[in-house]
Amino acid sequence: MYLDKNAKACTMKALVVFHGDCDGVISAGLYIRRFLMDYYPRNLVMRFSQPWRIVRDLDSAIKSVGIENLEEVVILDLALNDDLVSYIKNNLRDKNVTIVDHHVSSQHVINEISKQKNVKIFWRHTLSTPAVLATMIRDLNPYERELVEVANVCEGGESCNEVVKQIADRLKIALALDPTDSNTYYRTVARIIEGAEVWNDNEIEQKYRRGKWLLNMLVKNLERKSIQVHGWYIVAFTAAESLIYAGMFGIASSEFAKKHHRPIVVIRGEEGKIVITVRSPEGRALELCKAIAENLGASFYGGHREAASLTLYSTEDVELVVEKLKNVIGDALAKR
């Protein structure tokens, strides 16, 4: 039973956890401005996350708020996995949980999570999570429709509108520049809630310029360092190199694949883990991620057929991982 609006505004909170990228930020802004304004801003808590650490971030956010103070939990654009489903079933049975997502890799757990009476899930195999939201919001205004189109382009879609393409490029790169910069994520969501043209903010402009320069450098390094294995490009970066390029690997991998019309696997070391990014114009990225996960024991993989990634908790040298991947790619191709 819901509290009345005034009582809820005084006592209960909503938690929104969203993917830390352009698609996720737009999802959070659109969802809050349409469904959670009774809570905003005082009683609404935001957290950005990544699919591989969603359970950890969700749990941390709930503990910081106090589960007894929560009424709504919203999870946006974060690929579902078995651990997340288990966490929701065990810890959020008496909360209203809403999940909106578009990742193909989420399909295998949708039926399971849908059995929970307190969970509403909105999933479609479409370009972006805002595109899923567009099916829930029937009266999108021009500003909101533009944001949905921007999110689609950020996720690899096409647009005939040059302005939309420029906005998507600007937001995507600016937000990727520093994946630990929580202030930029939350400020951008807030500006979207307000209906502002956030892409014209000075901060976004400055981050975009720095990010564009770094992205061009990374694409050149992908071209210089990559080797070919069974028609796939493979390139590895040490943990020290990963720090330099931070959140640019996904965007750079997509640009490389689009430019050369070839699939690419990027392996990079990070503190205590190895992250593998896969892009495939032929739609085999998720398939290869699954094969890698099964062979190397990765804790999480997810994404789409054209763009996917996985995380392997290991301190193993990245060059050794490259050697193992050569065999995995060969075996995966042999099964075609």
C-alpha cells in the first residue's frame, strides 16, 4: 500500500541505479522526470554502475540509504544476470522494483525475475533503453524524443539528423572521459530532468574536447598494436595503459570495427581483474564473450550481438590471456 503523496515526500525514498554511459544517463533523466518527480530531488538517490558490479553498487546504495527508508528501486540499462536476480529475490521482496533494459544478454533471466510479484520488468531487444522507455511513455515531447534518438545513436544506431549525431558524439565521449566522475553523471541526469540542453554545457564541451583527442590516440594504438587471428583483430593493454584511456575502450573498439569492417577483441588489465571488450560487425560479439567466459571462467559477460564485454577476476598477465584467446576464437569459429 502506498503512502499518500505528502507523507511519502517526508519519509520514503526512491533509488535509481543506472548504467554509467550515455544510454544509461539519458534513461535515468527520462525515467525520473516522468515517473519519480514526487521524490525529486530531496528523496531521490542516484547511483551509476556497470553491469559487472551492479550487485555490489546496489547493495552499497541500499545500505547507505537504509532499506527501511526505501519504497522504490529502479534499475536502468544494466544487463541482468543471475547474481542480480538472486539479490533482488533475497533482499527486496517487500520493495517496488522496476527494471528497464535492452541488453540481449538479459533474456535468459527475464522469465525468472518476472515471477517476482513486486518486480516490474520492461525489456525489448531494441537499440537503447530510452527506446524501451519510449514505448512506456506515450506522449514524449520533442526534447524527450530527441534524447531517445541521441541514445540510439550512442548505442550504434543511425540517424539522418546531423544535429542528433553531433549531440550523441559529444555526450558519449564527454561521459566516457572519466568513468569514475560521479559528479558529471549526476549533474547530467539532473540537467536532463530540468529539460536543459545539457550537451551545450561548458563542462561537457571541455570534457568532449579532451576525450576526442584521447579517443583518436587510442584508435591509432588499436591499429598499430593489433594482431590478426582467424580474421579477428586482437590487441592487449597493460593496467598502466588502461589508466591512460580509462572509459574510451568501448567507443574506440566500435570506431575501429566500423572503420575496418572487422571484429576486434581488446584485452586490458585493471587492478585485480581483466576486462575484455568485443565488437563484431557480423553480430558474433556476445557469442564469443560466452565462449571466453566458459573457457576462462569469467565472472560476468553481457551486452549485444555486435558489442559485448566480460570481466575476469585475475592477476594473470594480459599476454597470457591473449594466447588463450587465440585458441578460444579458433574453436568458436570452427563451430560456425
